[in-house]
Amino acid sequence: MAAHSDPAGTVVLGGGFAGAYVARMLGRRGATIVSPENFMLFTPMLPEAASGTLEPRHTVVPLRMMCPHAKLLLGRVVGLDAERQRVRVETEEELVTLSYAQLVVALGAISRALPIPGLAEHALPFKSLADAIHLRNHVLRRLEAAAGATSEGHRRRELTFVFVGAGYAGVEALAELADLVRDALRFYPSLRHEPQHWVLVDAAPKILPEVPTRLGEYAARQLARRGVDIRVSTTLNAAEPHAVTLSDGSRILTSTLVWTAGVQANPLLAQLGLPLDERGRVRVDATLRIEGVQNAWSLGDCARVPNEATPGRFDPPTSQHALRQARRLAKNLRGDARPYRYRTLGEVATLGRHRGIANVFGLPIRGFLGWWITRTYHLYQLPLLSRKLRVVADWTTSLFFRRDIAELSMLGHPQRLIDTVTESDGDSPS
């Protein structure tokens, strides 16, 4: 075991939205970020990365650029000694011990899995950048399979897409990918007149339960007009390689099942011995201090954060709230310890090309203006001018050029040298 030789300072566990912003706002005071990746993913733009509207790399921000005064340790926290104020971090090479003066736990959340038969084997998650890239490749592969199908049933199965979870992630991902398929079909003459079947399933009685009812109803109407089959008050009962069974008794033949039915706090929190609530979130007080743990704080999706602006309620897992929590916590770490208080600006969501909804200070906005406000707000939240300009360039390019429909399933999985040599043996000169 190797001990970290730097003097104790602030250690931030997690390089996601909440943790990265705390380190950024600490400025020259510095911090050590412990993260398995060297970038922060801006999740609100994940659906556009999946559809090809945005270059996937432009939805992530390098932590070393975002937090120039912070140190970055690539690894995964595996232990916490709160009494001696040390954390153990597993890197690719060794086990490192870090001493800290202040600890910030921002380990985020993971996709919530339920004990549904076949779910783990056949569903596609939608939480990370890798998930988005994989989903895009999968959908484009389904078009290729449909184009080569020899039977009507096979073709219909490949053109059926089932999304479980009608929150922000599910609705926006479905809308964006439906646009991708619609644009791509112009290059598939045999499929241009073939019907597509997009199914949106949720256990709640309506889609987008986070937004005001009027906006949720508008979103449902817009999706229905585009042919989306919305199944509310319905759950997934089972998943098979090429079919799903729903609680309403229907069995849908499909090769695409996307799971976006919520998130859960990182299970690693329990291994660290932190005080957790019934949902596995870290319990913190009004100043974001972890209850019963000295010099330790928590925020973001992994924490149960009380908000003085909404007594009796805890913050939802959104980037908007994580950013405000980070601002308050950075000030608290500098010695200005005050309770966290933030009243939400509203909710925003896109519904595909040029359609969206926004609730700004209680004012419901929909249609093109709602879409424009959603994009503008996301751009505002994205850190670094260089990243903002890259995103604007992508958006501008998409106005004039058609989407790229290259399916890159081998991305990140290069052939082994031995395979390359074997394949070329027949072409070797004798």
C-alpha cells in the first residue's frame, strides 16, 4: 500500500457534476478529485449525443481543464477511515491512502435495476456516455437488420423500439432517437414506407411527472402525434432476447429495450460506512455536512439534501440542484457555513426537433420557444467557453447537413494484433 505524501486538504470523491463543480469553485484553495474518469459528463445533453446531433466528446468536460487548480487521481474509492480522516483509493497500479482535512462525497447515482426476469440480460441502460454511444450504434444496426430482413415479422420486430421510463431521460432519448431513425430512413429505400413502432412505458399515471400537468399533457400529445405508443400505469413484467411482456398483458416483439426507469444512489456508499436513508442516500444536514461524521460533506445524486426553500422536501437528482448545492458547499468549505437554500428556476425538456417544454418561474412555455429555452439553459450550464462553442458549432452544422448514420460498434474495441495478422496471412507474398 502506498501512502499519499501530499499534506491533508480537501478530497472530493467523484468527478461528476456535483463533485467537479465543488472543486472548480474552490479555486486556488485546491482539492484532490478521485474519479475513475478524467472527465465530467454533462448528462442533460446525453440524448443529443445518442442521436448524433452532438459529437459525444463535446458532452464531456476534461476535469483538468475544468478544475485547473485541483489534482486528479484516477481511481475508485474502496475504503474510508472517518476517525483518522483517510480514504483508500484503488488505482490501476496500486492502493493509495489519502489523508484529508475535509471530505466531499459526490459519488452520484447508477441506473436503478429491478428484479424483472431478463432485464439485466436484454435491456440497454442510458446513464453514461458509453451507454449513449452503444444505444446509437444499436439503433442503426437495427435499421441494417430490418433492411436485410427476409420476412415482414422480422422487419417489424427490428423497427420496434421500447423505452421503459417516461421521465426526462426516457422521453428525451426516445424523441431524439426517433428523429435519428426518421432522418436515416431516407438512405434505406426498402424501409421508407415501413411503419415504426415506438413504445413508451411507465408505471406512473402520466409521463414527465416532474413537470406541471399542462406541460406533461402537451408532451404526451406531441409524442402521440408522432406515432409514439404511450403506455402509462404499466410496468415491464419480463424481457426476452426479442420480446417484452408488459403488465397490461401485451407481448411486444422487439430487438430494442431501453431502460431509463430512474436511478439509485451509488451502492459504494454503503461500503464506506456512511449514514444512509432508506433509499441508500447519504444523510446530510442543512449545511450539507454528513450526519455524525466529522469534516465530511455530501451532495448531488448520492445525498439526501434538505432544502430550506422547500421545507419537508429533499432536492431531486437534477443538474440544476447539484450546481446550486456545489456553490453553497464551496462557500461552506471556505468557512462561510450557512444552510443550503435554493428555489428552482423551473423544468425544461426537449421533445425532438424544434419541440420542447419549459416551466420558467411558473410560466409554462411549449413548442419551438420551449425547445429554444431548453437548449439555451443547457448551454448556459455547460462549463468552459471552449465546450460551449463546440456545442454551438455542432448545433449549427446540424441545421445544414444530414445526420451521420455510420454505425461504429467497434469504437473502443480495436482488433487484436494477432487477429489482424491472421486475417492478412492469405495476402502475404510468397
